[in-house]
Amino acid sequence: MATEHFLRQASRMFRVITSYPDLTDPNYDRYVNYLNESGLVKGKDWDVQQIGDNWHREDHCWYFQSPEVQMQFKIYTGGNIV
């Protein structure tokens, strides 16, 4: 769950939406590992929040401090820039 600090700043953050057409996204852990291995710190450089209420898909909004990291993550995941 995204930290309160990140949610308060969300309008100034750079965001990527990832979606998976099932109950649980098997790529979620891989995405988190990618960010951690890139030297980024959760709660400081990035955060994530599950969004939507559709039982047949899992959507996440990923928040970033920089547009460069946002673009790299978008390319890595195939997600959509918001």
C-alpha cells in the first residue's frame, strides 16, 4: 500500500499503471525486485497502490519521483503512463 506521504504528493508524481487480467498479477514481485535492484528505495523514490475494484483484473498505480525512472519502468513493464 502506498504511504500517506506519497499519496499526498500524488498529483506531483510521475505515474505508471500496470494491469493484469486475473485476480493476482504474477509479475508484481518481479516489478518490485526490478525497482529494488535499480537502487531505488520504496517510500522515497517510488511507491505503489492497488487501484480499481474489478474482481477479474489486478491494476496497480506506481508512483515515481522522476520522469526518467517513470519511463524506464514503463518500458520494462509495458504499463501505461498516466
